[in-house]
Amino acid sequence: QVQLVESGGGLVQAGGSLRLSCAASGSIFSINTMGWYRQAPGKQRELVATITSHHSTNYADSVKGRFTISRDNAKNTVYLRMNSLKPEDTAVYYCYANVWVTTMDDYWGQGTQVTVSS
């Protein structure tokens, strides 16, 4: 029904930047909140940032001031600009969307690896 496709992950040195993108497609009536979560090896998945359809944002304390989330409602796409990356940002980053099809449900992308070398 709904697919989330992420792109933009990769390997970067500490202090560098990356931009993640996630496009939602399928039988979408509307999208409420979109966001990014991450999971490092041996750790639980944690919230990175979320953004509502009205562009209200929320960030984890660990990324405030370094990461910026944005979205293009016309393209059903959410972005995550990551600056001043640290080795502890290394994780698989998952896109999330709360989507109205015939009901409101949560959808996840397949994940994209971000590796920050020291």
C-alpha cells in the first residue's frame, strides 16, 4: 500500500555532513507526522527527529543544533540534514511516516546505514 524509500546514507569522517531523503509512495490520502529514527548495533531504536504536516519539529537532545529535519508535502518527502557528525551518530537510520490510507497507520523504510569514522 505505502512504500518509504530512503537514500543518502554512507561513510563520512567526523565533522562531516550527510543528507538523508525519504520518499513515500502508494495509496496515500494524507501524511501526518514524518520522521527519522536510528538504531546502533546492540542498542534500541531511538527517535532522531520528527516533523508534522504543519512543519512543527521535534529533536532528540543528542542531535539538537546539528541535525535539521524538513519535508516537502507536495512530494511526500522528508529530509534530514546532518552536520557536525560524530562517531556516535553511526547507526542504521529509518524513515517513519504516519499515513492515512483508509485508516491511519505507521510505515517504516528499510533503513540506510550512516557510518561516521573518527
